[in-house]
Amino acid sequence: MRDLQALQRRDYDLIVIGGGINGAATARDAALRGLSVLLIEKGDFASGTTSWSTRLIHGGLRYLEYFEFHLVRGSLREREILLRTAPHLAKPIQMTIPIYKQGSRSYWEIQAGMILYDLLSYDKSLPNHRMLSARKLRQLFRSLDAEQSCGAAQYYDGQAAYAERLCLEIVLDAQVAGADVLNYATVTALGRVGDRITALTAHDQIADESFTVTLSETAVVVNTSGPWVDQVLGLEQGQGAEAVLGRDRKIGGTKGSHIIVDPFPGAPSAALYIEAKSDGRPYFITPWLGQYLIGTTDLKYDGPLDPLKASNDEVDYLLRETNQVIPTARLTRADVRFTYSGIRPLPYVGEGKKAGSISRDHILYDHGKDGVVNLVSLIGGKLTTHRQVGEEMTNWAFQKWGKTAPPSPTRDRALPGCIWPDDPRRAEAAAHYRTLVPASVLEHLFQMYGARALEVLALVEDAPDLATPIVPGLPDIQAQAVYAIQAEMAHTLLDITRRRTTLAMQANYGHDALPSIVAALQTHCGWTTAQSEIQIAQHQAFMEANCIPDYALDTPAVPSQAVGVVASG
């Protein structure tokens, strides 16, 4: 339960606005270094840019083109830390870059880049790159377009298939360290006296109640709200987002869209890093949980942040480019199973600069130069470097106080679910639960929850009906929905289908999963029929506004008929 009265009485050292992966990492780092922390998020944790990413933990190979060597080196270091501290969520993935004569970079230029990439990751645990001749590429990837092929480069990066769960585990670790964390709490005002933020007012959407936190003379405010950074600054200036955007804009985001498709003829067994033939823009074709994630686009964007979806043109672009590089694919709009789109919170650079050339490095913007001494905003930031951002933000706070910052423990501290495949707890669980859940379900739970899978399995032991599959053919079980509500701060069906699991992306926009989830929540979490029907309608509305392509909504056979699901009492 959320104790808003206790929050208002507590004296916080640091308040973080924005519960994406960078805000979560800041709250975790600060709490682990002994600070009193409040993390506040207007939606669900990871519901913004974190959940819109390509789900890669990468060093930023293409950043070498812009001589951002420090960014590449830092990203490669953070990749290694994550592979070590969250092996259940961050895993190696092989990448292949096909090279063509008409491409923007020659075989030798790419080979030089790969050598430099290896040098910058001198301390990595992953293999070095290798170059493939055109003949070897043809043998290994027989469905790739071979016309004017020069060969390929192969190397390893990392993948976070469950990026939202990575963020959630960071939030949970921050909570264990003493941080107060709130999702569904919208900051509505920032009070200012002189050169300081002195109060924060927010509306708790769960309790439908507003509350105000008074800041001490030393408290600092960290704005990690991603694409919404300028809107938060508008609250501080009391003029609204429009005034901020017009006068002193910080964020100039680009739109990135993805599509998800089922396996197709010629689909690669490992990830492809492709240069689009029509415009030279890089994008990925990545194996993902038995499907393929294709993206991303990179378009300058100035429109509304909510709702946001991939346009028909973007979907067609990704399909067309994939069919060109893999002619056997023959993908059409009918093959698209899910789309999602988000805004990269990049620095505002004005007109005239290509979207792909805007730096992906992050900036800690100290608003002391604007007359507010206890406010800092994060501009930029990537999934890969979230831990580094958290460390830097906490260091900034200590610097503000004129104190020496204690060392950050996050470089070595494992996330709550950290477990390796040979951990004896996995074998013990397999033996103990073999009569309750199939081996495939057990493996799925350990892949998704790591060591915390044991807590999900404990629910099944107490209530065997929770071993029921949510969707036939998929390994998710009803216990996961109950666990999301009871232990993971989920409040809505969308929280469960889109961020605590990936069912929205794998089961007909989540609609096929709703009847089973609702039944479990009514039985084990006290959800009422009326509450369930409201949640189903909200889930449907979100999918239509953000994920179901417009061309699908314009046809009679919309893959969303589950809106007619009626919750049973």
C-alpha cells in the first residue's frame, strides 16, 4: 500500500522524476550510497523510452563514425558490467553486418572499425570480431541478397530481451536499499523560492489523491523524464511546456519505430545489422523470443508524445528494406504481429542536422546556470549506459553538497534476479516443481525472473491452479499475473501484458491473454467484474492508439476482437 502521509513527512536528499531505466538507476545508486530517495513516475516504470528500445546492450559501433570514442568505450564497459551482474536478463548476441559495394562504407573501412571496436573493449569476455568473405557469407546466410556482396563483419554485443524487467529489477533493488518508489504518480507542480526548488506536488492516480513533498534546504531534484524533460521544466517555470519549448528547449527527440514478425523464409539465426538500401540508414533484424524484431527508424519528431505509434509508411519501410536484403522473406503488412514507437530524448540541435548524426552521448544539465541550483536534467541516455548515468547523477549530488562521494557499489552489485544457468537452485527447483509445471515453463521463468522465479513458483505450490497457461502455446502461467500485482507494483492489465510479461507483443496485442489473466486476478487478487471490464477497455484503447497499425484498424478483420471479452464474476 502507498502511504502518502509518510512520504510527505520524510526528509529526502534526492528526488528523481521519471521512472525509466535512467531514473531507476539513479534512485538505486543514490539509495545504495546511503541517501534518502524518492522516485516518482507518471506512468508505469519503463513505460516510456525504455520499453521502446531495440533491446540491445551494445557498445555503439556506429558512434565510431563520429569519433565518439569515449562513448563507445563507456558503453562497452557498461555492457560487460551488465552481462556479469544480470546474466539472466543481459545475454550475448552475435551480430552480422553484410557489406555491399554500393554501401556507404567499404569492406576495409568496416574491418578497421571492427579492429578499433575490439581495442576499445580490451577487457571484454566476448569473442573478438571476424571478417567473412563474400563466399563464406553466401554459405552461412544463403537467403541474403548476394548481388554486389563484399562479405561481412561478425561480432558480439548484448541483448536485453526483457528490457522492461531489467528496469523493474533496478527499481526493486532501489526499494530494497531504502528508496521510496511510486509509479502512476504525476508531478503537477514544482514550487520554487529564490534559486531553489522547495516543494513537489503530485497526483497519485491509484488513490486519486494529490500530495506535496517539501524539500529541505539541501535536497536536490533529478529530472530523468526522457522525452518529457521539457514538460517537467515547464512545471518549474510555471509557464507550461509550450513556453519552455519555445524559448529554451532541451530535448529534440527522434522517433524510432519497430515491427515484430513471426519467423519467415530466410530468417537469420543470428542478428543482422543492415544498412538500408534506399537511404543508407542502419537498422536491425534481430531474433527475439521466437520472433523477429525489425527496426528502428530514426526520424526527427516534434509532435505529441502520447499517443505515439509507427506510421504506415514506417511499417512499409521496414518491410520493404527487409525484403530487399532477404528476398525470400516476402513480408507484407499481414505478417506484422506488433508495432511500437518511441522518442529518443536527444539534445535539441535545431534544423539542418541529420537525425542519425545527433550525438547519443548523455548530458547532465545543471540548471544552476539558469538560476535553479538544486535541479539537474538528463538529456540523452541509452539503455546500455543507465548504470553509469546513475553513478554520475549521485556524484553530482555529492558535489553540490561539497562532499566527497563514497564509491558506487553498482559496478559489482548483482541485480536481485542474478543467477547463472549452473546455479544449483535451478536443479533443485526442477526436481521440486516437476509435478506442478513443465520443464519449458520452469526454464522460461528463470529466463525472465532469474532467481526470483522461485517466488513465482511458490505461488503455484500454494495454489496449483496458477500453473494454468495464460495463452496456449506460450510458457507464461497465471502465477505471473498474480505475482505482478502482489510483488511487482503492477496496477493494470497493460502493466502485466506489456511490461511484467511480453504477452502484448506475442499474443494478438495481448488480447488472447486477457481472459486468463482476468480470471486469475478475480480469483486471487480480488478484482471485481466492473474493474476487470474497465481494464479490458483501457487495454484495448491503448493498443489501438499505440500498437495496432492504422491500416489494420481500417480493415474489417482487426486483430483486436478480444475487446468483446466479458469478465466473469
